[in-house]
Amino acid sequence: MATPSPKRVALLGYGGLLPFIGLSIGSVVDHHHALIWVDALHAYGAVILSFVGALHWGFAMLANDLGDAERDARYLWSVIPALLAWPALLLSGLLASGMLVLGFVLHYWQDRRLANGCALPPWYLPLRGRLTGVACLCLIGSVLAS
């Protein structure tokens, strides 16, 4: 069993889900403005996907147990989520949500790959998995419900 994440890290992570949840609820309960809620959700999702990509840049700089090839792969990957997120903002509805969900799932897969190659905190992957799952459910659910 993984070590629980530090309380403040967990609170910040879960706090970052509040816009996902709030915007999703808004898209479901306010049908007249559902497209505005969903567009705002996509914008927030794109920002967060870009943010989580940058985590790998930080890991590449600081992880002493990465080889040169893996370090280069982390630097390369760190910009790909933003390159997936930006075009999602040019799409709408299910296509935009699908592209963002794809980005989040691919990023979690990269997190798991990174965890096999370096010493990440034991709480990192379980927390990232929960955050990714909720974000993806919100992105998909809001579009399907609106």
C-alpha cells in the first residue's frame, strides 16, 4: 500500500479538482448556458494538462537516477501535453473533451513509466491516478450531459 500523500499536497491536488467539478455541475444544471460551462471546463482542462506536463520537466532536472536517454525523454514529454491541450481549445464538445482526456490518460501512462525509472514519492502515482480519473470523468460527463 502506498504511503498517503502529505496533507497539504493532497488538499492542493483535490482543490485543483474544484473547477472541474463545479464547471461540470454547471453544464448539467444550467442547460441554457451549457456550452459556456463546457468551454470554460475545456479551458481549465487545457491549463491543467499543460501544468502536469511541466512536472516531467522538473523531474528531469532533479531526478539523479535517470539516464541521459530517459532524462531527454522526460524533457520531450513535458511539452507534449501542452501541444495536445492547445488544439483542444480550437475544437468543441466531444472532440475537445476527447483530446483532453487522451492527454490526461497518456500523461498518467508517462507518470507510471517515469515511476519505473526513478524514485518518485510513493504517494505520487496514487494521487495522480485519482486526480486524473476525476478530471476525465468531469470532461466526459459534462459533454455527454449537455
